[in-house]
Amino acid sequence: MSELWPWLMLVGLGAFHGLNPAMGWLFAVALGVHRQSGAAVARAVPAIAIGHAASVAAVAGALVTAGLAVDEGRLRIATGCALVAWAIAHALYGHRRRVRIGMTTGLLGLAAWSFLMATVHGAGLMVLPALMPLCLADGPLAGLDAGRSALTALAAVGVHTAAMLAATALAAFAVYRFVGLGILRSGWINVDLAWTLVLAATGLMLIFV
């Protein structure tokens, strides 16, 4: 279980990110409604996943690089502090940093938008508790060289992205085909608040657990 739980956590976080409308499924639905095409939704979802994966991969690469030179305990505390600081910044200023892109955008623009949204929201930082035991020296894969550690990080990003892609597609097509956008007027929740709380909780977990 000590080797399995990080992968399960990556899957869970991928599903959580995919179900978060700020990560892209709402944009995919809007594109489908604007173009009156379910195919537009189908094309948008992989582009959103690619942008999200690029953001998470950048953080994973930084983790592997830092893990070669920095003690894991210090890296955990530094990462936890960064997550808590990010949560505070998101609570104070997140609503002012909306990344806007038009309904006529292509798939490349949509992938770039997804990358920026994932980066601004700290999606990559949130997966660090799962990446650390897989990629750092004191984890269950201790003894891996830098190359194999990098491959493990890429595999982790792939698992996370696959779960995110599945959840995004499920949410987008469910709303587009069956639920309808009318539910957003009566059933909306404060996603920003939930995201901020999860960021802060993840950071505190890294610092104190």
C-alpha cells in the first residue's frame, strides 16, 4: 500500500481537477453551445488535458531537479509553505486573474489557456504530495537514478492526466447532452473557496504530517 497510495492519490486529484469547472470542462461546454456541435466539445477536452498536463509536468520536473540537490525534509516544508502562500494569494487575488480567451479559439489556444489556468490555480503544486514519495530519495522507489526518477515523474503525470481527461470528458458531455447549462443558475457552488481550502490543507499536510 505504501507504493500504491501515491498512484491512487494522483488518480483522485486528476478526477478532482477534471470535475473542477475552472480547469476546463465548462469552457468545453461553452464552445459546444457556441458552435452548436458536440464534436467541438470532443475536440476541446483533449486540448484542455494537454495544457493541464504541461503545467503539472513543469512542476514535476522542478521537483525531480530540486530533489537531486535538496534534503527531502526541507523540500517538503518549502513546498508546503508555497502551497499555503498560494492558497492565501488565490483567496485574496484569484478573482482578479482570470485568463480570458474567445469562443473562436483553436485547439492550440485552448491548450495554452488550460496551461495558464492550471498554473495560476496551482494544480501542479497540489500533486506534489503524491509525487514526492515516488520521485525523491527517501520514498518507496529509493535508489533510482535521475533518469529513472524522471521517467517515474512522467508516468505519474500521465496517470494524473488520464484521470483528469476522463473526468473532464464525463462532466462536459453530461452537462452538454443531459443536464444543460440551466443548472449553473441554481446549483452552482463556490469552487474558488473549495480550491483554496484544498490548497491550504495540502500545504499544511506537507509541513506537519
